Amino acid sequence: MGKRFATKIQGQASKVEVVADLKDKLDRAALVLVVDYRGSTVKQITNLRNKLRNADAQAVVAKNTLMNRAIDGTDWEVLGDYLSGPSAFLFAYGDINIAIKAYQEFVKETKQSELRGGAIPKLKLSAKDVSAIADLPSREQLFAQAAGAINSLATKIAVAIKEVPSSVGRAVKAVETQLEENKAA
């Protein structure tokens, strides 16, 4: 009887640790996806984890009841609707676009996982919403576009500033030529 009681206490302690770990991941995450991983092999899940690691994201398999405890009273409560059946949770810490694309690449390769949905803090995302986010340009692409626009504007301003003295010079030359013609006449 004592051994069973000790095992039960150890089990409760590990559940508390798992919930604390999930809360920590939620605190750092910009996006969380909930996927059904049925049919995926350990090798495939390891492959997904490697892809996500390169995208500043992480895949975690946890019981829905533990995730429910972790999201309770947080901005992530909207994930509760997706917690049924075997679930893996993808936590994106950096550019969410890159993390979603890494997951989509995994799905194309394996055809084993189904996206139930996801969330950003306080906002529930359907699978369709997540796909739409993946179609947006990445953060780096947006920065490059903004830098290009700023550079273009700066170039136009420089050309306009350079053109002012040239225009004044041409106008002075024209007036000078006209005065010389008037003197000659």
C-alpha cells in the first residue's frame, strides 16, 4: 500500500511539473497550434521537431487535461475548443510564419498530421486562418520591402535635391543668354 501511495504522489508531482513547463512555453510563445498526430511515427515526430527547431518553434506531446490546466485563466484559454483526442502542441517563439511553413512542409512530406487550429494570445485561429497567415510574407521579407521603399524614397529625394541647383543654374544661364541677346539687339 505504501508503494502505491508513493507512486501516486510522484505521478502528481510530475503532472505539476508538466503543467508548469507548458505554462512557461505558453508565456514565451507568439503562436500555438494544436495538431492531431495520429498515425505519425516517432521518426516523423522527430523530423517535425527538427524542422520546428530551425524555425524557432517546438513540438510537445502532452495530455489535453494537462494543457487545459496550463491554459486555464490565461490568454490561451481559446485553445480549449481544440483539445480532444491525441494532441501535439506546436509553440512558435519567433516568426510565426516560418513556424507554420515548417509544419506545412512536414504535412506535405508525411500526410499524417491534421491541424485542428491554433491561437495567438486571446485570439482563436481556425485551420483556414493559420493557412492564411502562412501565405503572408515573413518578417524578413517585410523588412526587406520596407527597406526597399525607404531606399527608393531617399533616392528620389536626393535626385530632387540635386536637381534644384541644376535648375537654378540653367535658369541663370537662360537669363544671362537673354540679357546678352537684348544687349546685342
